[in-house]
Amino acid sequence: MRRSIRTAFLLGTATLTVAACGGRTVDTSAPRAASSSITLAQADDPYFRTGQDILARIQAQQPNTNHAKNVILFVADGMGFATVTAARILEGQQRGVDGESNVLTFESFPYLAASKTYSSDAQVADSSPTAVAMVTGVKTRNAAMAVKHTVPVEDCQASLDNGAVTTIFEMAQAAGLATGVVSTARLTHATPGATHSHSPSRDWESDADMPAEALEMGCKDIARSMIEIPYGHGFDLALGGGRAYFLPETAADPEYEGKTGRRKDGRDLTVEWTDRHGAGSTYVWNKEQFDAINPATTGPVLGLFDMSHMQYDVDREKDAGGEPSLAEMTDKAIDILQAKAGDEGFILMVEGGRVDHALHAGNAARALTDAIAFDRAIKTAVDKVDLDETLIVVTADHGHTLTINGYPERGNPILGLAAWGGEPLLGDDGKPYTTLQFANGPGALKDAPRVDLTNVDTTDIDFVQPALVPLSSETHGGEDLGIYAIGPWAHLFQGTVEQNYIFHVMNHASKIGQRAGAMD
């Protein structure tokens, strides 16, 4: 049967035309009689009122089309929607409020889009091509750093033969803006490294990690690339981990007895940093030195607070040299960049890098507490900058396989066993299960029955969540992610978009490419 229906509402008159097999047409053009009034029974319901409040707030939103003098890109490595939801609940429960209706700082931003995270060669991406997408506007291969998708991984010559793609940080440096990168991971790791390195391999973090042939051809390791940025004077600040990748193997680490740097070329890149930037430039490696930095008077700052990645947020107090929190680094970074930028403005990337590492370990507690620390850094930025002239974008590079499952009751501890009325919910094998689980990872037992968690404290910080497929390291997930935005041109984040679109909005809002002469 073929049927077409056309409905038009004109001044309260409904006209309905129906064409069916018999060709019969029914035309009802008389106005409908007014129905009797109805009582909206749910009008006083708190959920209903909340919906009305949200509607009014969104109706009142007005796009900000100011020039974005400043841009801050926040990236929580691995923070998919399940991690956001679980972190929101945990943050509320830690404060003694309702976790389910809690709102993280970035969740209150007015604009939201979904980001498609696949790379040019993979359904599920790693952190390097996803970071490249956000800072260059193009997708590339897994394991590649700011090179075209046509460059094979580890092909040094191809990367040198016009294989590089320009990052928004390089454009900003050429245009005279202040620039900075902050991460709890190594500064040579995928996300911060993608802001400046054009390496065909994300693993070439120091010269010790590179094949001799690539070094002979002239390819640079990622740490060296950061020191030798050819645009302007490079970064005004770089704060994170990865100290060993900047120090020669003959240099003793200042924090860990018996440990040395990794570099085989004999170069101390921390000294080269201060030599390049001259008087007032600073290298720090512990919390005391960091706290002593005066943003108003300091020159460019390099902070390397651990040999490898910085500590998880819950473990920072155990660090021998002391480490600043991500919020503290963000706070000082903004102060330094504002002092350096003047009227030109700045661009800053802040990465919560260790959310990803805890998820790989199947350790939801550390992943969520690092996500909460990431949110505190965002709140710090929101409180410090003028949102009329600062675009803030919050997103992730990829997701993970974390799931929130079962039928736990409202208010049940998010890190606990799924339960209702105080009684654990049981699987068909008669054993309880956790609300948070992974599709794969170290929490799975190979060829063994499921562990009975009845007397296990699943809220312990070291607990590893159960997983389905046994793997020594849990994998990334390929789902779409959130892009949360506020400030000038944030309204351009709508719908489902390619991940590399993030670059294009940041560039449009700030006109960085145009100011650098790289783009019209």
C-alpha cells in the first residue's frame, strides 16, 4: 500500500489530506472544538521543574562571536562518556551529595558536540593521531605525530620529505602569541608531544628510543623537538613529567637515587632550554621550586616533576620531591601566559594524562579521581579567565571499554558492588558483581571461574575492576566522545563532528592561522 499524508496547521485550522489505494480523499477543514482544560499533574514535580529551568536557560543562551584572544584546550586522555558519568557520581558522593544529579564543571558548559575519534587507518585510535587531529585539523595514522596520513609509521625519510603538518601551537608561536602545554603525563608522550613533534613514531621520545638510521637521516626525538621549535622562541611554559627523556644517561636524577637520564647523545635539554630563553628562564623539578615561581617576573618555564609520568592525584603526597596538582599547574600556567601575552593572547593545552593509564590498568578508582582532578583544573581556569575573550574546549582523545552496568539503586557507591536495598545483586552464577566493569583488561581471569567479590572491598584505591576478555593492558574504546565548550564561537560545536573539526573551530575563533600568515 502506498500512502502519503500531508498535515498543515494554519491559524488553528487543521487540513488533512490522505491519498490511499482507493483514491479516496478526506478533507477536514473545520476548526477543532476547544477541548476542556487539563490539569498538569506533574507541574510541581522537582524533575519537571528542573526540565523547565534547563529549557529557560538554553533559550536565554546567546552565541558569543567575539574574537577569542585566548584558547585553552583541555584533554582528559581516555575520558569517554562512561568515565565522565562515573566521575560525576563519585565526585558528588565524595562531597556527600547526590552523585547521579551532580554536575561537573565542564558539564555546565553551554555547548556540546560528539567527536568521531577514528584515525586514518584504524577504527579504534591511539592518543597520537587523535591529538594530531585536534591540533592540526587533519587525521593521521595510529602511532604518528603531526605528520600526514600518507607517511608510514617509523618512516623517517617520508616524514622529512614534506611529511609534516603544522600545529596550531606552531602557528601561534609564529604569530607572537604566548603558548604553553601542561600534562600529568610525560611531556614527550602522545598528546603533549603532538603539539610540536613531527615524528613518524610516537615512541621516539628520546634519541635512545630511535633507530640509528633515523638519527643519521636527521629525524629528531620528541624531547629534542620541543627544545628546538623553530617558530618564535617556542613554548613559554611546559609543565609535566618525563625528566629522564631530557637528561643524558650520565646525569643523576635529582629525585631518585641511583637513577639517571635516558639520552645517549650527551645533551642536557633542561640546560638548553634556559640557554635558548636566556635570563629569567627557569627549569624546576619539584614542588618547592614550582611554588617559588613568580609569574609576573619569570621568563619561560620548564617543569619536569618526575622521571616518567607524574603521580596519580591520590598518590601525589607520596612523591619524594613533591608535585603540583593539575589545578595548581593550570593556575600558574594561566598567570604566566597572561603576563607574557599582553594584547596578543595565548593558547594553552592542559592534559589529564593519567586517566588513560589507570583505565589501561583496569583501576577505575584512580581513573575517576584523576578525572575529578582534571575537572578541578577546568574550574580553576573558568574562575581565572574572561570568558568573553577566552574559548575553553574540553574533550578527550579516545574512550576506553569501561561500562556502567546492572541495576544498582540510586545512591549506591559507584565503586561498590551493584546492590539494591543493601543487598548485592547476583549473577546467574550466584556471585555479586561491580557496577563498573571493563570489556577487556587485567581484571579478567583466563580459563577460570569468576571471582567471588562478596568479602572484597571494591572501593579500595588499588582494586582492579572485573573484565571480560583477559589482556595485560585494557584497550582503548572507539565510541564517540563529548566536546564541551564555552566562550567565543563555542556555539560552533553542535551535532556529531569529526575530531579534527576541533582545530578548525579554535582557529576560526582565534584567527591564529590568519595572524601567522598560514591561513586566510
